Amino acid sequence: MATNIRKPKFNFTWFYLAVGGILLLFFFFGENTKNAVVEKEYTELTEYISKGYIEEITVFDNDEIEAFLYNDSAKNVFKNPVEGAQRYMVFSNIGSRDNFEKFIFEQKGNGNFNGKLRYEKRPDYMTGIFWNILPIIVLVGVWMFIMRRMSGGAGGQGGVFNVGKSQAKLFDKNSTPSITFKDVAGQEGAKQEVQEIVDFLKSPQRYTELGGKIPKGALLVGPPGTGKTLLAKAVAGEANVPFFSMSGSDFVEMFVGVGASRVRDLFRQAKEKAPCIIFIDEIDAVGRARGKNPSMGGNDERENTLNQLLTEMDGFGTNSGIIVIAATNRADILDKALLRAGRFDRQIHVDLPDLNERKDVFGVHLRPLKLDPSVDVDTLARQTPGFSGADIANVCNEAALIAARNKKKAVDKQDFLDAIDRIIGGLEKKTKVMTQKEKEAIAIHEAGHATISWFLEHANPLIKVTIVPRGRALGAAWYMPEERQITTKEQMLDEMCATLGGRAAEETFIGHISTGAMNDLERVTKQAYGMIAYAGMSDKLSNLCYYNNNEYSFNRPYSEKTAELIDSEVHKMINGQYERAKVILNEHKEGHAELAKILLEREVIFAEDVEKIFGKRPWTSRSEEIFADSTRPETEVSENAGDESGNNSNEENV
């Protein structure tokens, strides 16, 4: 019966120890001179000197003496001859150096000592060893450090010799817990699309018998934090197949040709584990379109890596059981050869979760929390439109931290509301120093937002207004926008008018304007340019879209005359809504003044306070009916940012 004998692995540590031992041997035994040494009392040494036996004397700084004898006089000192000795030495100590020097001077005068007398410092052998060995230790240490760093960045074991190996992490049922679609909350549409891939991997014969081909790749496209990586792992878990995971930047290395080599090694490993899934996160790191602007230079290594990836995706058989799943949030810049049929056969859009999907996501992240009965998942889901899965996870974690900070035994509804405020608007800064005039100006500004939005049909429902500084904003008006797929021109104009209400209130009731509306002006300017240049919502430039998707192009897709016309239409649109806002404020100036006064006293007012002043809102949206009993839903923030322009508002994407 044959037995497998495990051969010991070669370890460089033994090599380093052997080299060090040899160097020490050379250091201690490198000299060929052999001396015979005898230790005598000082009186005996002086007797040898007076008899003329001594040829040479060395006095050290620690009062030790080494005296070398004449060879023919050694027999008078050494009773037993020493074989092979080349020199004979007497070792002793002196009591007084002055007396010894006086004695030597007398002996020279008498002719008893005619040799050399030297004064030296006793050598420190340990210091000598240290300074001789230290450079070697430093060189060996630097070499080991460099090799380990190269090993860490070059695919693990083997150092620089494995630099071309793939760095993909392998997940299978033996190494990590399986993730299934039950662990992916929301994203029902995306899960339906990837379910077909799972069926391909589980029972490929059902499709191949009919002549169908298993798709080679699927591209997950969506905003950050929507769960693209989790969805890819769930596909592997559902199909119960190995899962190779790596980032697009892992292919890029300081050495030329490493990226292509790693792609080859990745697909080689995948073929050995087939059927399996290869997941490449942030594929735009290597999949960017090639040769768009050669004059600006290019990354040849990245293009070589992309070429090899294209070749490998074409190289393996259609029914080999290897499916490549990639994720990106910038699909528009990917190379078209990567997106053609036969490579990434389908694009799966992983969008931000809607209302029902947010409920499911909250259900997942609320499981480990100790909740108070006041927490309502439906209310939380309605209060967080536009939040991704990662944002919702952050809300739950922040709520738990707030509850712990307040020493509560459970996380209640107020903690979640504070967490949403904290994430969207920033931390409250009640200690920020402001003058009374500044507080009055902020109150008038925010009351202007509240007043305008109350009397516009398509403006977002008002929830709360505050003049407490939060983050970089000095005040904020909180709204609850309706979740809609398309937006009309009338809706956008009403939102623009409400956003300009703060600046209009300053000019109307204070008599001058300030930098507090900087964030509002930034938002309406971007919105107006989007409406006119992209959405074709202008009378003079109707039904025209000048959006240019070519990121490498430095030319605008319109003439200078058209650019002037766009600027003119933007200016006309914004000024029209600004004048409209001032008209509404003048019509309701008494209510605005009362609202600003209450806001200055309380610092925070809610929709019911505004309703007491102006009466019931003329237009009641579905959102307002749903949130009539809710105290703090919020998504959109209209900020009064002072000189520090706020960055927490949700801009309208056209």
C-alpha cells in the first residue's frame, strides 16, 4: 500500500540562520594568529620587565596590561610549553598608572626595557559584533519586507512569482453561510430576472435539450447601496454553486501584463469549479470604453485587461456552466464590445426600492434591534422615499445609537425620526451663535417656503419647518414629495416657486437679500437648465434635448447662439417664478408674519400649526391624507445655508 509522504517545505528562515552562523564563525575565528596567555600579579610583571623579558607592552583604559615576551624568554615564564603558539603574552592589572609609567621610565634608563609602550582603549567585542551584524540584519529585514508586500499584492503565497494569479475570493457552501433570495429584501423585479440564471445553473438540460443557450453574463446596473453584490451572492446561493468574487480594480497592478494574466487565471479556476458564478464588482474600473480620446493618453494596461476579458468571455463554451455577473453604476461609459449579445447578454436594473420594497428592507434590518411597540414599519417606509438599502440600514443603526445614547431600553419611534433627521439634515447645532437679526431673517426665510408651498397645488406637502441649525444649514423646511415616475412642467414650476419663497420673503419683508438662499438658488438653477436644455420645456426651444452622453467630448451639442438662448430662457423661467412667489407672499403677508413669529418663538413648527394660520390646504394630496397623523416624515429639505451652502437637499433630476 502506497503512502503519501509529506515533504517538508523549504523555509527561508533556516537559510538566514545558516548564513548568520557562518558570518559569526568568520568573525570569531577568522584570525589565524594563536597566542599563549598567562595571567600574573603586577609584582611578577614588574620583575619580568626588570629582567628584560618583555618586548612590547599595551596599557588599556581600564588599567589592564598585555605584555608580550621575547620568544627566547618565554621558557622562563611558561613552565609548560604551548604547542603551536606564535606569541607569548602576560596579562595583569596595574594599581596606579603614574607609578607604572615612572617604573617603565626607570627601566628604560637602566636598559631593561627597550620595547614599545602603547596606550589603547579596550575593544568592546559586543559592539563590534553588533556593528558587523547590524547591516546584514537590516538588509535581510528589508528584503523580507519587500517580498511579503509583493506577496500580499500579488495573489498570496509565492510572492512575486505569483503576481499574475487571480485574487478572486471563492465562496462555496463549505466556507461561508449560503445567501438566498430570502436574505435580499425588495428588488422583486431584479430577482425575477436573475431567477432565470438560477434555473439555468440548476437544470441546464431543460434548456439545452430545446436548443437554448445558457447566457454568459448579466450586468447589474443601479445606484450605490441598492444591493447588487448581495443579489449576485444570492444567485450563487440559490443555485448552490461556487462563487468567485473580486473587484474590477483587483485586475490592475503596477506590473505590465498582470491584469490580463489574472483574467486568464480567474477563468481557469472557474472552469475547474464549473458550474459556477464569477462576480466582478465595479467593472467600469477595467471596462471603460477604449480609445475615445487618444490625444489625452490612455491606460494600455487597462485596455489589455479588457481585451483579455472579452476574449475569455468568448473563449469558453456556451454550455460550460460559467456565468459572469458584473455590477456597476456607470453602465453608460462601458465599452460596447462588453455589452454586446454573447458577452453580457442582459442588463438587470437594480433600482432604488419603492414603498413596499422599503418595508421589506426595514423588516430585515429591524430584526436584530430591540424595538418599542410604537415603531411602525409602514410609517418608516413612507418617511424614507429615495432611500437605498444601505441608507435604510444606516437609519436603523443610527436609531439604535441614539437610543443607547439616551439610555433607553428599547428603540422607539422618536429615535427613528431623529435618525432620519440626522442622516438627511445633519446634526443639530443649538449652540451655534447667531444674532437676533439673523434669527429673524432665517425665520422669515423659512416661513416664506412654508407659505408658498401651502398655496401651490403641485408643491410638495409641508411637514415641518425649523430654524435650529443642522449640519451646515441654518434652517430647513421639510417636505414629503410624492413618489412618481414622471413629472409635469406644472409640477416642476410649482416646486421651483416654493424653493424661491425664502429669497422672495427676504426681499419682500426685510427689504434686502442675503446669502441664506444660496442653496435654493443652486437647486432652481440646475432644475431650470435641466427643464430647458434636456426636457425641452421651453417655448423657444420646445421638444429639443441637448443632452450629450459622450464623456470624452469637449464640444457642446449646440451653437453659441443656442447657448445664449438657453441662458435667456433659464433667466426668464426663474424670474417668472420669483415674481409669482412675491405675489403670493403679498396676498398672505399677515399669515406669513404670524408664522414667522411663532417660528421665532418655538424654533420648530409642524403642518398643523400652519393649518391653524392659513386654514386647510386648498389641495390635499394623497401623501397628506396618509401622513395626517404622522409628525415628522421628510425627504426633501429646503435649506437656509448662510455663507456655508448646504449640501443635504435632494435636487430634482430631470
